[in-house]
Amino acid sequence: MQDIQDKAAAIRLVIFDVDGVLTDGSLYIGDDGQEYKAFNSKDGHGMVMLQHTGVEIAIITGRTSEVVRIRMASLGIERVYQGKKEKLPAYEELKKESGFEDSQIAYVGDDVVDLPVMTKVGLAIAVQDAHYLTKQHAHWVTPSGGGRGAAREVCELLMDAQGTLESSLQHYVD
């Protein structure tokens, strides 16, 4: 676990996939073709707290959805790459724009399409209900599944490793 803490301490940018990571992977599509997704509010609050500590957050997702744009805007996440069936080019673009090195970037995924990025970053994370191959290539696997608190666990892991978790939580009880 110390190795994970050391990797987490170096992270300046964390990238989340959406379907299966920030959601449970279910896609709800209405008769009118409108797509709906359920996001976990605790995950969202963890992402807000993490950003307050200075760690940046980005999204790379294979699907394109207005609800993702709206949800990420509500969380203050500006770097949102949607419709990226091939995630590695988006990762390389994001890395170039941000100026961060691979060792300063974490990626959270759930399926084999995430592996090209996961094998590059300093801290590769899979959610508990990820595909077995994705979990095999992860440095850390969250205790919870996608859309069920996994993103919050990632945020708190990073804050704990960087010494900001206690003060972030203490803010609410003072």
C-alpha cells in the first residue's frame, strides 16, 4: 500500500472515464432517444473537494452526452473529452495542454478500452466491478463499484496521500 500512497502523492491530474466509473454503467434511453445517466452525489462532492486541494480533474469518455457536459460543468470540470472511442490520443492532447508528466497523472477506468491510457499513467486505478483485465493492469482497485462511491474513494486516496484529507473534512465540522 505504501507504493500506492507514494504514487498518489505525486498526482496533479486525475482523469475519470464516465460510463462504468462515474456511473454504474447502465444507460437509460427514453422513447425519444434522450439518454439518462445516474451520478453518485458523494462522488461529485469528492471531486469538488479534490479540486479545492489543487488537483485537477479531467474526463475522457467514449460516448457523447449532454448530461455529461451538464454534470461536469456543475462540478467545475472544464477538461471534458467526449466521443473519444480511442482514448490515447485524447490523453496525449490533455497531457500536452496540462504540462504534466505521466507520473503526475492518474486514470480511473473500468473496461479494456481504458487500458491504453492506464498503461501510461503514474497511477492506474480500476473500479471494483471493472473487467478482469482492467483490474489486472491497475495499480489500485477501489473497494466500491462504478457509480457507487468509487470516485469518492479515489479522491480521498489522493487527498490522504497528499496530506489534505483531514483538513478538507475538518472544514465541515468546525
